Amino acid sequence: MSAVWDFADFDDHEHVHMFRDRASGLTAVIAVHSTHLGPGAGGVRYWHYPQRAAAITDALRLSRGMSYKNAMAGLPMGGGKGVILADEGAAKTPELLAAFGRAVDSLGGAYVTAEDVGITDADMVEIAKKTKHVSGLPVASGADAGGDPGPFTALGVYLGIKAAIREGLKTDSAKDVRIAIQGVGSVGGGVARRLAAEGAKLTLADVNLARAKALAEELGAELADSAAIMEIEADVLSPNALGAILTEQSIEKLRVPIVAGGANNQLATALDGQRVHDRGIVFAPDYVINAGGIINVALEYLGQGNREEVESRIHQIPGRLAEIWAESKASGTPASVVADRMAQKLIGRG
């Protein structure tokens, strides 16, 4: 396997650590992209990777995205990400989570962990037994910041979709707008419920067919195959599953004027941002639209706000997107590039 700095997605990361704990079965990667604004904050993902190199790539890409996300959200936090490699069929145990907590603690606060795919707030409680550098813990009351970040991410994505509809369709309402949602877990499901309540016409897809079918029945939505959803004719495509779904091939087949969703790293390569732009598609850079969850857990960790403050900050997401689109339109530069340049300047790399 190549040295980590030879990976295509290595971007002058400050730290990249590999951890192995034989007793618990832990194999993990923690990547810290930047601490220019503060400790590298970002969730830990529990996922099965066919090759270990893919886990390193994921950690590199996701940690860079967290640097940009936290900077664009106005948070005094850098960017980091953890990845726990899940052995196929193996159980996630308290011992494994404890080992990951020790790994986080060994970095001395350079990385602050929270929930991501495959991790729950109950898991964060286990991790917190071994380190104080953790957020996303269960909250004492509904007014507190913290807890499951999914609903807060969903709120930001919903508001971002509404902003994209204003930008691309020149309407303030989602009523009768055709929206194809890929992934209906914590984030995508929350987005779907908010849009359905406003009268949007939804088509849902998820690799978990039973989950998608149940939500479609609940909301009166249509159901589609998780791969075919990318080619459905609609007003908005909202990717809310895993990343790298916007490729040269898939972009050619898009039949939507807007792409706005909560999945991280939707563009497979930097060139794909140009391809989306060249097709005239309004694109919401993912680390801007999906910042609601990190706003919630960052304010919890910093002790700087309650739920009212969290939601106030999340409601600033549409304004940031509008600023990006305005600059993109004025300069002829893809929205993805405009956002990257803004974020890079904020973290001292512009």
C-alpha cells in the first residue's frame, strides 16, 4: 500500500493516524486535516470497506470536508474524521468503542469525535468513558445543544433545498416540486418528512428497501430503485446517502436542474464540479448545506449555546448558499470551486 501522502486525497493533512487494538478487534483511521481555527472536529464512521486503502481515502476526504464545513459554518473548529473498519458480520462491542476512545484521547485534543454513519449517541457514551474529546452525547433536556446530530443536519438540508428551489425554480414554496431523495435514513428521512409536509412530490430510494417502502407509504411518496433514482426526471435530486455519486457518467444522465442534499463528498473528483456547472445545474456544496449536525455538536462541545442558538445558526445556511451562487454566477466559476476558495481562505490556505 502507498504511503499516506501519496494518496490522491492527501491535502497537507496535519495528522493521519492508524490504530490497531488486537484485543478488541479495533482497526481505525483518524485524519486531522487542519487545526487552524481550532481542534479538528468531525464524526467517526463505522463501515465495512472491501480494501483498507478505501478507508484511508474516506478519512482523508471526509476530514478535509470537515475543515471546510466548520470554517464555512463560522465555527472555531478545524477538520478531522475517524473511520472504524467494520469486519463483515462482526459485532460492534463496548470493548471496540473503548479502544477507539483511547485512540482519540491519545491525540491530546487535536481531534474531537462525534457520530457519523453506523454510530449512535449510545456509542458516543461508551467512547466518552475513555476520552473527554467527544460530542453528540445524549442531552438532559430538549432545550440543550447536543444529542443525535441527524435531525439538525436534516433541518439544514431542508432549508438549503428551499434556497436551491428559490435559486433554480424562482419559487419560495416546495409545494408540487418534484424531489428525488436518495437515502432516507436519519437525515434523508427527516428531509423527506419536512418536504412532504409542505406538499412536495417525493420519490424515495434507499439501499434498505424496507425502510424506503415504509417511509413512502407514510408520506404518500413514490418508490424507486437506489441506483435508478439518479436518472429520474425531477426538479431536485437530493443525495443523502454515501458520497462520490456525481461522476462523469452519472452527471451526463442527470435529469434535474438542481442537486442539493446532505451526503458528504458528492463530487467524485474536482472536475465533476465543473461538469455539473457546465450543465447549468444549481449545485449546493455539500459541506455548506449539511452543516447543521456539526453546528449542534460543536456548540455542545464548546458549551456555547442551547438548541435555540443551534437552530439560529442553521438558519444562516441558505444565506451562505445564496452568496456562493451569486459569486458563481458573476464569475462563471462552479459553485463547488467558489465554496472551496472561500473555505480555504478561512483556514489560512487561500
